[in-house]
Amino acid sequence: ERLRFPLERLRFPRFPFKQAVKFRIGEYSCPDGSLSRDLSRGGICLTVNEFVAVKSPVVIYLQLNKESRLIQIQGTVSWVQIIPDSERYQVGIHFDPLEEFIKNEVNRIIVALR
């Protein structure tokens, strides 16, 4: 079952992005990174080990590769879905409005994924 914001809409195309992403959701953090599923200009989908509530504030630390610049993105959990036969969850995160520099970095990552 998926819990979501009532107004969730896919406004941006998603691109597969299978990478360890560091983040903090409320009190829950993953400093070693958690596997991401996909990325868009408006958000990211992560796999996490703990349940997190919809509307929780999020901080994502994102980079294309180890040589690229690490960017910090603020966001909000928009949906949560349990992964069948596991104790893990997929979490959809909507990015808060991005500063121009951060928006350009996210665009660079997406262009590299195409």
C-alpha cells in the first residue's frame, strides 16, 4: 500500500539512478547512503530500512560520482510504500524549490543519466 500526498503528480520524467545517496529524514539518517531508484528534476525515490512519515522534512546529499561536487537538497516525503516480503520501504521525496546553482547541478546529473 502506498501512502501519499493527495496532490502528488509526476511533473518531471524520472531517470534510473541506482546510487548510494546520503540523507536525513527527521531523526532518521543514513550517513553511509541508501540506494536510490530514480531521479527527476523534482524529486528522488530512495529505498530505506525504517518507516518514515509522509510530509517529513528531508535533506539529501547528492552527487553524480565521487569526483563531482556534493550538493545538499531540501525536500519533503510525498509517498511511502513497503517493499513486499521485506522490512524496507521505497520513499518518494519531492524537492523544495531549488536555488539556481542546485537546479543546474541536478540537471547535469540527469543529462549524464540519459
